[in-house]
Amino acid sequence: MSGLGWMYGADLPLLSLTFARDISARELLERMGAEPGDIAIRSQKEFADEFGDVLFEDDCSVVSAGRYGEWAWAWEHSSWRCVESEQLVCDVAAGTAALVVHANEKPMVEIRYAEEGHLVTGINTLFGLEPDGRTGAVPGKFDPALQSLGADLRNPRGTDYGPLGLRGLFFRLAEDLGVGIPHADLTDNPVLCAELEPRVH
């Protein structure tokens, strides 16, 4: 299944995803704060042995990464550094484009898109699709795409996200930019991974 298709309808209570175009997965992790010497390819068993007991600790930021088409992706397994600081997506976007997608079970979805180190647009569904609740230099950049996918922008404080639903709408918006994550990279294949912050022992 291509793009993010396997996520539609999946039980994923927390999603913290960062994407960057035309850079390697290793460089993406470095831009997110991983030490170069800590980044390694691990089998799924090695990943579980190394990180399984700390994935959900507050002081850990375990991240897997890979490539899909022109985009590198990074999956934060239990943290949300990608939305804790607006600066992160800008740092990742230096010389390229970057996208952050964060979702939790409130429910809420936040999407940020940056180019050349500058935030272009940020949308958080806690504010509906209200223009005043958006950030970035071009807050309405994705409005034509949102409308074409069925979102009702005439009632921006409402919850009419169209036939795809709240998460599906933003997954599709991200997919239309060309991003994706192969499901097997999270379940079967060896994966590039690191911690963004040192663990406290």
C-alpha cells in the first residue's frame, strides 16, 4: 500500500512524523538533533532489544527513519518533538522542504509545512480550519487542496472535514505532497534509528 494508506483507520493514538525532501534519512535525523555516531541500522529485533524498555519514558525520543520517493521520513515512537518547537520544521527545511504531521487521540491533527528554512503554513484542528488559528507566511496555502478533498472552509470553526474525516483529510494532504512510510519499515525491515536525546541512566 503506497503513501500513508495503511494508516487510514489504524489504531494509532499518537503520531509524530517529520518529512524532508531530497535529503537522506540520516541527515534528517541529524537535523532533528541525533548525534551522528548514535545513528545506526538495526533489525527489528535489535531495535526492540535496544529501545523496547524505554520507548515510553518521558526522557527518551526514539526515532526510526527511512526514505519514500523523494522524501526522508522520521517516526517518533513516543515523543512529539516535531511539534514542541515550530523551529524544528524550519531547521529541517534548510535548503529544501519539510513537513510535520502530528496527531493524538484528543482528537487533534497538526500539520506544518516549511520551505528554505521558513514556515509556510501551520494548521491545528483544535482551531478547526479557522484562518486566525493558523501560522506561517502563507496560512491559506493548502486551502484549494483541502476544498478539493471535501473540507468545508465556509464553516471553518466547524468539524466538517469531508468524506475522509479529520485524520484522513490530513493524511491525504500529506500524501499529495509525495510523502509516505512503508509499513514494513516499522514491522519487518531493518531500520535506521537513533535517540534524539541521551537517556538518563
